[in-house]
Amino acid sequence: MDVKIRARLLEGDQQALGELFDRYATSVYNHAYWVVGDWSAAEDVVSLTFMEVWRLRARLDPQGGSLHPWLLGVATNVGRNLRRARRLHREALAKMPRAAPVPDFADEVVGRITDAQRLEKVRAAIGRLRKHERDVLLLCAGAGLDYAEAAEALGIPIGTVRSRLSRARKKLELALTPVTEDGDRSIAVRPLKEHP
């Protein structure tokens, strides 16, 4: 049977290669495992062996016998080349300078998300303040004006600025303080900086 497949291979019959594969692939695979020592790499050897057989088909002796020994010889060479290529690859990788470890940005991303969520809560709580309390809060705590400057900016007495700012702070603290399971509020935010 190998004589017919050999003749057809020499003629360039691709179906002959398929028949050769069907007949000897298992044997080549088992042999390749012993050459490369890895079942996955042995699969690569089988594929490469039959590709090499097709490439080298013109070198076949038309009068030869079984193709099995020739196939195993090709598989041996392919396996050695694959082993050598893998070894060289490992050696080349070992010689490469080690890259600096890539920092894990996961904590930073989580922090940014948490900060963004907290900022949105603060913005929502400020949005629920009465307009005149919000104005005083944004001028004093946001823009950094003192009581006198805020009073001047709003055209109101300093005492009014103080009382509105005090109410705004208390409302914000209450809105932003988490409620525990027993209904108690623990202080979770720092009080806003008092202005002289």
C-alpha cells in the first residue's frame, strides 16, 4: 500500500498525503512525544512532520518500501528542531533584561471610583441645601472666603453668614453620615473648616 501512496505523493496527489496521515499519524504522535517529552508539543511535531513530508516528497525513492521509517525519521528531525528552538527561545528570554514590575492600578481605580461616588453624594447633599445656605457654604468652604468676604459678596451681615454656614454644615454632616444597623449615625466626615 505504501508503494501506491509513494507514487501518488511523487505525482503531487494531496489525497495521498491525507491517506498517509490517516495511516501513520498516531504512530508519529507517539514517537514525537518521546522526542519532545510533551503531548502538546508532540501535536505540533505531527503537523510539522506531515508538512515537511509534503515539502520533501520529491526526494522519495520511487522504489522504496514502507514510508513508516521515513516518516519517523522526519518526525525525529522535526522534534529535535522544535526542542532546540524552544531551548533557544528560553535562553534568549533569560538573557533579556527584566522589565520593571508593572504596578497594579486596581487599588487606585477602586479609590477613584470610591472618590467619585463620594463626590457625587456630597454634590447631591449640597444640592439639597436651601439656596442661601448653599451660597454661603460654596463661598466659605468651596472658594475659601472668610465670613467678612462672604458677607460682602452676598450683601448680608456677617452673623447671617455664620448662622447659614453652621446650618449648612450640620445638614451636610447628617446627610453624609452613614446610618448603622441599629439606626445610629457615626461621624464619618470631617467637619468643614471653621473660618474666623
